[in-house]
Amino acid sequence: MTVPRPPRGTRELLSAGILAGPALLLLLATMLLPVLAVFVIAVTDWQFGAGHLSFVGLDNFVALFGDAVFRASITNTVLYVCLVVPATVGLGLALALLIESCGRLRAFYRAVHFLPYMATLAAMAVVWEALLHPTIGVVNRTLQGLGWPVANWLRDESTVLPTLAVIGIWQGLGFALVLFLAGLKAVPRDLYDAAEVDGADGTLDRLTVVTLPMLGPVTMFVVIVTALRAFEVFDTVRILTEGGPAHASEVLLHTLYVESFEYLRTGYGAAVTIVFLLIVMVLTLLQAKVMDRRVHYS
Amino acid sequence: MTAGGRAGGRTALALARRGLCHALLLASSCLVGLPFVWMLSLSAKPPEEIFDAGFALFPDRWYLLENYGKALTEHPLLLFLANGVIVCGAILVLQILVCAPAAYALAKLRFHGRDLMFAFVLIGLLIPQQVLAIPLFALAHRLGILDTYAALVFPFIVSPFGIFLFRQFFKTVPDDLIHAARLDGLSEMAIVWRLMVPLAWPAVVAFSIFSVVSHWNDLFWPLIVIRSEELMPPPLGVVAFNDEEAGSDYGPLMAAATVIVSPLIVAFLFAQRWFVDGLSMGAMK
């Protein structure tokens, strides 16, 4: 059913124009045309400030994949995502199950774990730097106290990426947890009753027979959302390492920022942007597909 | 074994299990909360206590006034917060002003190009903001608004997610209501503001929280367009602070971090439910 409308034709187009016109103009001017512009800039040798630019075809992309720093950046980003996603999803699910079965203090646990997701990451990165300080940081002092080996976590090529991943996990964990708690709430109670009738009445049985299968779609969703956020890691890298030492923590968005806005190699930066865009678009489309399925089956 | 004994055993088991459950969750809470606790603790300690080892949460000699005083005077911390309020407020108000009418048109009017416009919105949903950095920087440069509030605000005025979310809610409003409002002589614009937006209140709250939290915490875009310290939003301010304190004068630095993170955290503690809902709705985009 549509609304019966006295104003028809042009008058209706006019009111739609007044209502939706500003949004449409801004959508074109600040999103869609700029995206097209990125593709155009990526095939030029434009540098910010330079008055001229010329068409260079795919040279930027050829240079990109021949560039050791960019290759390190891609490898590091993928590695970072592979460290952050399984840990965030696994811990998020485990904590959600624990919170569900504990009963009391549910709101307290949820709030504490959700806090890092809310807190300004730039400020908390500075705090992490203090925690990880090689001599006076509480992390190394605790390890020393336990007689375990210490490290200069953010300055050592072998530890810097895992350390950043730990901060990433710390930050995203509460969000995964909240999504899983919502997913658990949506599991129909009568499924547990049915499972019990069928003899699956132990905690472990209920978990493997009912809970985990029912959480499948939520899990897929959490995996993709976490992966998207992990691909966009920037703040901690910028503040704590600037991609170092020796590009061991160079990641995609940081490369994009440095090439475009510090070296002002705009054309090259645009090529990095397109690689980033393609990865994120594939993940977002996957997410849309998962959401779609979830809507259909619930 | 008697039935009573077995039941007692079972209760004991359940108790033990419950205890283990809380122990694990408390341990995890401590780990997750440690950076916050340590931040507060360091912000109250004098330099010598920060430097010599020790796990004491509370300082022997309280140094709160000195640390916070130094943090507030060395850099315009309160100004950073005010900038955050101004920028996030401007973004949010403009977003609602632009997105709600568009969402209404897409949900309830029938006009040429509606499907095309909705397709544009869906494409907009796919585009991460960072991808637009180069062309938007060039645009801001051309407009001469680099290093102004306007540069911080203009890329975010139209929110495809806002339009999408409001449209979903507006679609559920019965057409009869709109028809009745028109018979009462309300203009289309009046229908948006006096009927649709109040009815979609939960969506507006959720969207507002999502918007304010994302822009309050954003470092990437301010880093690109802002140079002047007096225009810096909180995350950029903390970076400026950190760069200057190259040594490890952690007391004032932690005090600054505390001041920067506390507004959102306090708001969160007071309105947990709304924050959780608003932010998880944001993930659906």
C-alpha cells in the first residue's frame, strides 16, 4: 500500500527534491565523485602542490607491487588480521558463554569488557606505551617478578606486530562479546528442552548440540566485523611505532597516510587506497551476504 | 548414597562451577581493566614513584594536583574537549538535518530516480571513509578550509548509514498516519520533523551515539586536515601532548589521557544500554 497522494507528478518530484536534494548533492560531492576521483588520481603522477600532472597508466600499481615497503605493509596487515580475528572471536565467544552461565554480575562484566571499545584509542595507546615501557613499564616488571623473559615490545621487530595485535584484541573484545551475548539471547529456549528430551542434558552436550550451531551466523558476522576493523588499524601504529622498527609494523592505512600526506606522492597514495578499498569492499559484501542469510533463517 | 546426599553433591558441584565461572570472569575483567586502573594510578604518582619499581596502586605521596595541573596548563586540554564537543555536535546536527528528510523521501514518497538514489546510498555504505581522504583533502584545499572546523565536519554531513537506518524505521510507520497528517495540512517537511523523527526516536538515539563515539575517537581525518593546536579534537590533542613529552614524564601524560577518555566513559557508565545498542547497530552498516 502506498500513501494516496493529492500532489502528483511534478509537485511530488519537487517535494522529494527539497527533502532528498541536499543529501543527494552531498552524497555525490563528498562520496561518490571522490571515489571516482581516486581511480583517476591513481593513474597519474600527481603530487600535492605540483601544478601539473600526467597520465602514467598502471605505473603506480607496478611500482606498488615492486615496493618492498608496500609488500611488507600488505603482509603485516594480513598477519595482524590473522592474529586479531581468531583471538577476538574465540575469547569473545568464551566470555559470552561464561557470562551467560554465571548469572549474576552480568551487566558489570559486560561493561568492563566493553570499556576499551568506547575509550579514545589514541589516548589509550599512550597508556599502553607506559605499560609496555622496557624498564619502568608494569608489563616487564611483572614478567621480571615472575622470572620470565622481558622484551622491548614496541621496538623489537619480532614482537612489535604481536604486541599491537594484543592491543587490538583488547580493544575489540568487548564488542565481539556484546554481539555474542545478543546472539545467545536469540537462541530459542525450547531447543534446549528438545535437546534434553533427546538425552543431551550435560553442559557440554547443550553447548555442542544447540548453542554453537545456533551461533553460526552470528559468529560469521563477528568474524567479518572484526576483520574489517582489524584491516583499518591505524591509531596504535601511528602513535606507538610509526610503522617501525624497520617497517615491521607498517600496515596498509599507515602506508596510505604516509605516502599521501607526508611524502605527498598523491598518485601513488591513491593506488594504495584502491588496494585498501578492494579488500574492504570484498569483506563488506561478504558481511551483507551473511546478514541477508541471518534475516532469512531467523 | 542417599537421594539427599546426591542432591547435596550436585549443589556443591554447581557452586564450585559457579565459583570458577566468576573467578575466570573476574580475572579477565582485571586484565581488560588494567590499562585504565594503571592510567589513573600513574596520574596520581610523583615522578620518583613512577620510576622506582613497585606495584602499589595508590601513591605514597599524592601528586594529583601537580600532574593534572601540569596537564591542563601545558596544553589546552579543555580546549581539545571543547573542540570535540563543537565538531561532534555540528556533525550530528547536520547529519540529522540532511539524512532524516532524505530517508523519509526514500521510505514514503514515490518519485523518479528514487531507486537510483537508494542505490547511491547503498554504494556509500560500502565505502570506508579513509578511501576518500585524498580527494576530500584536495577539495578542502581548493575550498580554502584546511585547518578549520569546517574541514573536520564537511566529509561527514551526509551519512549513508544514517539515511539507511532512518529509512528502515520510517518504513514501519503506517501510511494512514501520514495521510491523516497531510489532511491536517502538515507540509512534507513538517511530517518529517513532527511525526516521523519523534516516532523513530530509538533509531535517532542509537544513531547519535554511534555518530558521536566514532567522530570523538577519530584520529585519521583530523591528523590530515588540522595543524593548529587550538583546533585539535581530543585524539589529535593527545598525540600532540605525547610528541612533546618525548621523555617519560608519565604523570601529566596519564592525567591528560584520563581527561581525554573520561567524557565518553562517564556517559557510557550512565547510559550503558543505549551505548551498547547504538554501537552494535553501527556494526550492522
